[in-house]
Amino acid sequence: PYNGPFAGMSQKAKDLRTAFLLSYPRAEIMEKIIKPINPTAELMNSLMSFNAEPNYKAIVAKSGVNKYTEGTQASRTAAALALVKKHFPSASPSNPIKVKVLVPGNNARRAAEFALAKANAIKAGFDLQGDVQASWSPRIQNTEYDAMFFAYCQTAVSQTGTNSNFKLGGGNNRTGVNLPGLDAILDTMQLPLSRSSYISKVIAAERIIHAEGITNGVFQFPAVTAYNSNLKGVKPA
């Protein structure tokens, strides 16, 4: 079993997970790592819908992600430190809680992202200790880590395309997320739904995930396509 600082479903665990996510400098990561490639890129604020999808804005408006978007990064980091000190009164940038992070090796983008996250997390009382592993994917499910990078490509067009990331027993749920209320919502998404009903269920699911402080999105990695200017009609799939 995982017994690190984020373990369990107590208020303490939820507060510490939320604090970790509040301290994650998503906007800075976007500005310094992603926008140099795609200047029009935007933060990914939904866990089940990409920014360009028609459902995205309706989901983000009510999903509870606003606690990670409101204010400035400085105010969110201050809120994160307050949550940490609620349970560890002596915690501070000079006396932080250690958080072991699994970092993919041979990946300059992830290394840069981790460096930015580490620099800001210390202000919230977290000392991110990166374990850089070239063969990182099989280690995601290892309980020695408190946090890890996770990426997926949403290739399924079905309503249940992202269920496996969060449902108990789901093929991509390798960190042991076990939320019966969330599973119940995801199960109903296997049935035919109207667009409005589907959106309401995604909102309900994401509200649980955000309330529990399980994870948060950062960016959809931009594609780069190079071709001869004489070749017309090239469109990304």
C-alpha cells in the first residue's frame, strides 16, 4: 500500500494533495515550455475533454477546476502553504515536506517542467525530489512515489474514452484511484446519452476528482508538421 503524505481519503490527505496541485505552476510551464512552440496554446483545464472539443467550455465552467485557475500563481501558492501548515504547523520553505516524484528520463521537456515545479513547490512547503528514470512508465504504479508525470492520448471517440484513467480496475488507473461515487458516474456513461446529459455527467465526475485533489491537466502537447510549401492541403489528424 501507498503510505506517503498524500495517502488515504482523510481531510488531511485531500488538503495536502490540493496544496500540491495549487503549487504547480501550470501557467509558467505553459508560457516557458509550450507557447514557444505554439503561441496560441492554452492551459488544459478539463480532464476528459480537450480544449478544441465543443463540450470543453461548458465542462470547465462548472467542473470545480476554478480553484486551480482563480487568482495568481502567487495567491494559489500562498493558499497551498496555508493548507500544508494546517496539518504541519512547522512546515515552511526552509522546513518542507519531502515529495518523491517520478520523472521520465531522456525528456528535456519533462526535465524543464519538473525544474519549474520544484522551484515553486518549495514556496508552498514541498521539497520535490525527482527520481529520473528512462524506463518510467512501468514505475507509475510503484508506491514509492508520491507524484508522477502522466500523459495519455485520447484516441477513443466513445463517451467512456477517459474512464480507464480514473475507474477502479481501469487499464490506465495505475495509481489506485478508488472512488465509488466516481465509478458510479463513469458506469452510467456506458449508456447512450444526449449531449447535455453527457456534459452533466462529465462535470459531476470532474468535480469529484478536483475535490479529492487527485490530478490536474497542464497542456495538450502541440504537434509540429513540416512539409514542402508546394504541398497543399496538409491537415493534422
